[in-house]
Amino acid sequence: SSLILSKSRIIKLSSKKTQTMSTSAEPPKNPVPPFTYEDAVKKVRMAEDAWNSRDPHRVKMAYSPDTKWRNRSEFVNGRDEVATFLSGKWEKEEEYRLI
């Protein structure tokens, strides 16, 4: 599902895809849903700050241990592969930054 932010409300869009729930016993990181507008902005800023740190070990901890990513034809499974993938990405893309 997706979230759309507007000043007055946050709209959750459900997708028809089946999503797998994480089997992680780790507690969720605050803020957690349901989000107020301010909480949603805070969550987005936290994610941007982590990505812009270019620290793959910091970024990987934002995802569940059993996370699954796809980048074009590359498939990344789990936090360790995320860290490896991001290290390579940021080596090649020195100017990469989220705004």
C-alpha cells in the first residue's frame, strides 16, 4: 500500500498485491501507523536523513531482517545484502542524495 500526504489528511492506497508480513521480533520504529501528517513528515525525514548519511549499515537497520528488494534485474534479500548493494551503489553514484 502507499501513503499520499496532504496537509489535511493522509490517504492510504491499498494495492492488490499480496504483501508478506515480516517475521521479525524487533519492535517497530516510531512513529508508527496510523500517522498524523506531522508524524508522516517526520518518518519521511528520518528515512531521507538515513539515506543521505550514505552509511549502509544505518540504512539497512530501517528495514526488516527479511527485507526483499528488486533493483532492475538485481534481487537483494536481507539486511546484509542491502548493505552490500548500497555500498556498491554509493561508490558509483557519488552525488546520490535524497531531497
